[in-house]
Amino acid sequence: MKKSFLAAALCCMALSSCTNENMQLTSLENQKSEATENFKKALVSLNSPENLSTEEEKRAPDYPEMNERKLNLLYPAAKGIIQATGVQEAELLKATDGDKKAAVQWALEILRDNNTTTSL
């Protein structure tokens, strides 16, 4: 009786362990896809009329470069997609040295890599 009860308990523990691992992976994937969608929306919002470059911004010597206003629009979504890959905020700040352009570039690379792997 004890052996069958012990065997049943071990089976239940093994099954619940596998289920918990799967739930963690699923939530991470959902977080990644949500962060990816947010970043894509932020990129699309750059072309909305209120976010287009002004004449003053077009006259700036570094015009083709993304200005601070647009970086401020993209940075929160970029930060979200980077953190969805498991990078902590302290690691993000250390890797980018607080540079918003570097964080946006990193997020674009993540987005590109995600699109490459999903299209295969």
C-alpha cells in the first residue's frame, strides 16, 4: 500500500514539474511577442503626422540621424523588447552605457533576429 501511494505521489510530482516548466516558457514567449508588437507599433508611430520631422529638425546638421524626440518615443518599447529576452535593467544600462540609440539598435537587432527565425 505504501509503495503504490509513494509511486502515485512521485508520478504526480513529476507531472506537475513538467507542467510548471511549460507554463514558464509559455509566459516568456507571450511576453516576447507582446514586447515585439509594442516595439513594432512604436516604429510605425514615427510616421504619424505628429511625429514627423519638423523643418527645424530637417535643417540640423545630423538630420538623417534619429533626433532625441524620436528616441524618447522608441526607447520605452526598445527597453521592453530587450528585457523580454531576459536582460535585466542593470545589464541593459551597463551594455548601452545609458545610450538610447544603442538600446534602440539592440532592439532592432532582436526584432530582425525574431523575424529571421520565425520566417524559416
